[in-house]
Amino acid sequence: MAEEIIITNAENKIDDAIVCYAPTMITTSGIWQGDNPLDYSLPLFIVQLTLVVAITRLLVFILKPIRQPRVIAEILGGVILGPSVLGRSSTFANTIFPQRSVMVLETMANIGLLYFLFLIGVEMDIAVLRRNSKKSLLIAIAGMVLPFIIGSSFSVLLHDKSQNTKEETFILFLGLALSVTSFPVLARILAELKLINSEIGRIAMSASLINDMLAWIVLAFAIAFSENKDMSIATLWVILSSIAFICVCFFVIRPLIGRRISQTPEGESISEFNICLILTGVMISGFITDVIGTHSVFGAFVFGLIIPSGPLGLTLIERLEDFVSGLLLPLFFAISGLKTEISAIDSVATWGVLCVVIFLACAGKVIGVVIVTLYYKMPFYEGLSLGLLMNAKGLVEMIVLNVGKDQKVLDEKSFAIMVIVAIGMTAIITPIVTIVYKPSRNFTPYKRRTVQKTKLDREFRVLVSIHTPKAVPTIISLLEASCPTKKSPICIYVLHLVELTGRASGMLVVHNMRKIGRPAMNRTQAQSDHIINAFENFEKSAGCVYVQPLTAISPYSTMHEDICVLAEEKRVALIIIPFHKQQTVDGGLETTNTSFRTINQNVLANAPCSVGILVDRGLTRSTVNQISHHVAVLFFGGPDDREALAYAWRMSEHPNINLTVMRFLPGDTTIEASRSDSTNNKNDYSVLTVETERDREKQLDEEYVAEFRTKTGNDGSIVYIERIVNHGEETVAAIRSIDNSHDLFIVGRGQGTSSPLTAGITDWSECPELGAIGDLLASSDFAMKASALVVQQYVGIGSGDPLITPDSPSVHYQPFNLDHSSHRSRNSYTEQQQQQLPEFHSQQ
């Protein structure tokens, strides 16, 4: 059995403990042999790990409604398990967290911490430090200097003169803990607030990245000073050894890794041997920096920084992310909680000092950041919000505090105070920023938000969103048939949508584009190249077409924001998005990804212009001399149908496009029923309002159709047909009777309108977002195998209307520039424009 020898002093407080281990007490022989599983290391560790993860997840669930980051739950979970709450019971402490188990627990926690810091290094792009604007650098420095000064001032009150450590070292640790900004925590907060793509979000991420880099440098110095009571030759050797380690990593190890990975054949995954080699390198790096006198996590972090961008980083994150951050990292916070004894803050005066420290440390960062933002003429509320965001604490601060406590720089009281400061400063960020930062959409209003309002002698701007290259041929055929001319050229923004698979913080890192002629580094880049090349060839061959390819890398949950904000920024009249089902070999349609459907629904709910959902059943593209498409418009009335007719009208200007417009009109039975309902409800004000709106829409339909017929009456390629129907069954029969010569159907979505002509059709609807007729055309049992474009007209009033997403009460979008993937477009940018490009995940 393990034996614990506790040494106590006169005041009956534990000073030290000597723990004796029996080498055979790793695994138990079983309860049937009379063994207590908790007396053995492995069963006890499993119980501890399960308890830590369970409490952390429970707290995450409880704190989620008030939008607190996960790090708060992880720190609080450790505090609850420690001597401040559950650990106050000696039975619980001696049974679940006895002294003999601390070594195993701390070892596993530090292994988890080692690999987590390695992953953070992998996700960072050090090139950001070279490219980043002076603004982010000044904000990072200003956000560190004032809190550091404040921490140094209060160190006099918190430093215990009896501690066997220099006051200068104590000042260094305390100031660093107050001035640091946690890069991963800030990324989670920005993603939660949907600010990660905004201007303030990009500045905050850049500044926190620089802040983290500076913090690691200062921490290395602080550890060197703490391990040497006096400034001696040993401290100098620690610093020089650390610098030498960094140089070897960047100038020797990084090229070797790059050369090794470049030997992987194109299209093949990274070999298991290479992955094991990298993971072993993490441990070796941690060992070296621990030996030279800094900290093992410093070596792991530096080793992560030298991992080349591309498939290797993506593979490492996919392999390690969930296991490390979900299972092992909470152990580190549990260990921190076990060291936190809130009862050590034993006086009202100390609690008062704590409150003052929290307030002044927050205020110091805010004031420093606001001064810089005012210098750059940013709005005050943006500077205030940025200062609050820079107060995000978490992993880095906890590492600083734990190192300080292990080195005997921080006593029990100072450690407990700083843990509470970390929780308090981070917890208040989200609620206050939500109140303070209410951005308005700063775009200049524009009128041509619809195809109908875009005249045939003006530039026609279209945003095309693409998930996979499979949709490219049909979209190019559709755009080619849209009749680009010198009087009305088409400006096409091609947005390749790529899912972000890592943490949200990865959105900041630059999405590097390969040089022309080099093979693609991964499948995503190969798809982007395929899409770019196809549209660039279309641009060269079509004439009067201007293509600007872009790539957006974001989670599926926020991908619609990228589309909507870009559409607003570029002032497009139409967004074309692919249907979430693709055609199979037998001609049917099957779902490719359910997330695509959610994206489409969110775009329809938030778009600042008209939207078209393309149901792709093939639309063969020929040369300009051979192109011959037969397009049919099914017109029932309403704004969406007028928009569909407007787009088809534009296509009809093409000399090789044949257009058939079939207008459905109600029969006598339907009209009489409508009049009867109006008579019965003539005293109902709401019904009268609806009737008035319906009459106004009918008048607009008549005027637009009359204009269309007047201007196209002499065009032999356009056929206008009117069909009289009384109910939905007759409508379906009429549509099914259309001959199979048509390549494309263009229909309105019919949002917010109810027509007796489509009554009953929606009862068996599979995809309500397409509307009654669009869903019918996209159904698998529909006889005609033609493509369909389902159009929704933008009917918002003014450009200042807030965009409301289905899953959030209100979302305010900010303008942002996406990474231009076109080689032609990138080369035409000025240096200043290049510096303004955002940063996307290099591993994509």
C-alpha cells in the first residue's frame, strides 16, 4: 500500500508531504479479491478524469445561455473540485484527490497542455506579424503596458515579504498575468458574438496574436529570473539557450519538415510515420526547453509555429483537437482549481483589493486601446469594445500563474486572487460588449438590389456561391445565357465556400494561394483551382464578362453571413446559390450535405438583394455560335414571379435563347369564390388590408406583363401563353403538359403570397424553401428533367434594415474583404489593397 507521511508545523498546517509508492499498485485485482479500486493509480485516474470532464461539460451547458466561453466553465470546474468547494470535505479530498494521485494527474495534465499549445502554434501564422498593420501592433502594446503598470503597482500590496523570492520577479509574474490576452478564448468570444469577420474582430485577433507572442517572450524571461534568485550567469545561459532553440527550430527543423512533407505524392494523405515523427518532436521540444530552464510548453508552442501550412497542419488538428481539448486540457484547469483556495483571501481588505485590481486592470487595457483607436480616428464605441475584448483571459494566464506558484513566486493568497481576476475579467466581456457594441451597417445605399431594377443598359452584378466544382458547368452556362453585352456587362463574383474544420480562430490565418504551375497541396485547394480556372476561361472566351473569384473559409453555421455581407459590399443584384441536392447517374436528385440546405435557408432570410436557387439537372454549354437554350417562365403573379420574368427577359436578349412565358390565370370558379370570400369578410379590417395589398400586386403584375409584351411583341424567339386554371390540380396538370424541349425553368419562389392556383400543392412539399412550384419542379417524380432557377425578389425597405437569421434574434453584419483567389485579380491589386486582405486558415 502507498503510505503518506504528512509533515505539519505548529499551526497544524501542512508544509510538505512525502508519498511512498508501491510499484505493484497500478491496476487492481478486482473488488472480488477485496481490493478498493481507488487505492490503485489507474482506476483512480479514470474516476478523476471522468469527474473533471463531467463537471466541466455540465458547467458549459449551464453557462451557455449567458454566452460564457468554455474556459470559464473549465476554470470554475477546477475550483469546485478543489479545496474551495468540494475539497473542503476531507473525505472527498482524501478519496478522490489524495496526495499520492497528484503526480499522475499533473503529469497527464501537462501532457495535454503540451499538445494543446502545440495545436495553437500550428493554427497561428507567424507571417501575420510581418504583414500586420501598425494599428494592431500599437493596440497590442498599449493593451499590455498599462495593465502591466497597474499590476506592478498592486504587487506591493499583494507581495508577502516573508516569501523567499525577489519582489522584481513577483512584479514580473503579476504584471504579465494581468496584461496577457488569450488568443484561443478571444476567438471563441468573437465567434459567439458573430464579430470574427468584422473589422473590430480582425483587429482584435491580430492584436491578441501579437500579445500572445510577446507574453511568451516575457514568460521565458520570468521563468529564468524565478529559477535564479539573483541575476547570474545561469540566467543569461537560460535566455541564450532559449534563443538558440528558437533559431534551430526555424532555420533547421522547419526546412527539414517541409522537405519531408513535400515528398508525399499529390492527392495522398500524410503518412502515419510522418504524423508520429511530428508528435514525437513535440515531446522532444518540450523536454529540451524544460532542460534548458524555461518550460516544456514553450518548446511545444515554438514547435507548432514551425509546422508548414497545408495538409500537415490540417491532419494534425483533425487527429488531436477533440482528444486534447475535450479530454486532457480540462485536467490542467482541474489542477489549477486544486491549487486554488479561496479561503486564503481571509479579510475584507483583501477582497476590496481584489475588486480594485479587477476594475483597474480592465480599465487599463480599455484606456490603452481606446487611446490608440482614437488616434486612428475609429469610433469611440469600437475602441471601447476592442479594449473589453482584449481583456479575455484563459489558458496563457493560467500557465503563468501555475508556473509562478510552482516556482514559489506566488503564495496561496496571490494565486487565488489572480484566478478570480481571470474568471471575473473574462466573464464580463460578452455581456458588456453585447450592450456597448451595436454596429450599424455602414454601406452606402444602392437601388439596383433586384434584376427588375437593373436596366438592360447598366452593369449587371451577380454573386455566385459554389461548394463543389460539379455545379460549375451549369452555372457558367446560365451566366453565358444571361446576355453580357458592352452596354450591360456582367460582373461575376465567384465565391468558393469552404468549411472551416478547426477552431474559429483559424479564420484569421492567411489562406495562402500557391504559385502558378505548382501542384495543389490538398483537395480543397485543388477544387478552388478547378473553379478558378473554369471561370477564368469563361471570362476570356465570353467577352463583356468580368470575373472575380474569392474564397470564404468559415463554419457552416455562419457561412450565410459571408455570402450576404459580400453581396452588400459588392452591390450585387442577384445571388445564385446551388440547391442542396445534386443529380445522380439515373437522373434523380440526392442530398449531398444537409448543411447546404441550412445555408440556403439562411441566405433567403438575410439576403440584401434577390436570390436564385439553382436546381442543377444539367445545362449544356456550347460555343457562342451553337448555344441554343429553351427557357420557360411559369408566371403566377407577385414580386418573385416578376423578378423571374425580369431575369428571363434579360436572357431573351441573347440571339440564341428561345423563351416561353406561360402565365397562369384564375378561372371563373376561382374568381367567384374569391369575390364571395371578400364579401363575407368586408367588415374585417385585416382581411381588407390583405385584399388591398393583393389588388396592388395584381396591378403591378398587369403593368409589368403589359410592358414585357409591348417591348417583345415582335420578337419571334419569345412565346407568350396564358393558361386558365381553377385549382392546384389543374396547375400541376398544365405544367406536366409542357413539352420536354425546355432546358431551364425560371419560377418565382412565391414568398408571402398565397394563390388559389397553387392551393394544395404545398401539402406534399419536400423543400418549402423552393416554394410550391419550385418544389414541384425539383421533385424526383417530376417527368421533365430540366434545370430550374427559383427566384426570390428583394422586397426590403431601404438598406438599413437589419438582417434577421432564423437562429438568432438579431445579427448586425460588418463589411469585410475576402481573400481573392484569382491570380489575375491578385496581381492587379495595389500593395495597400493587399495589406487589407483578411487572413484565412493556412491549413485549408
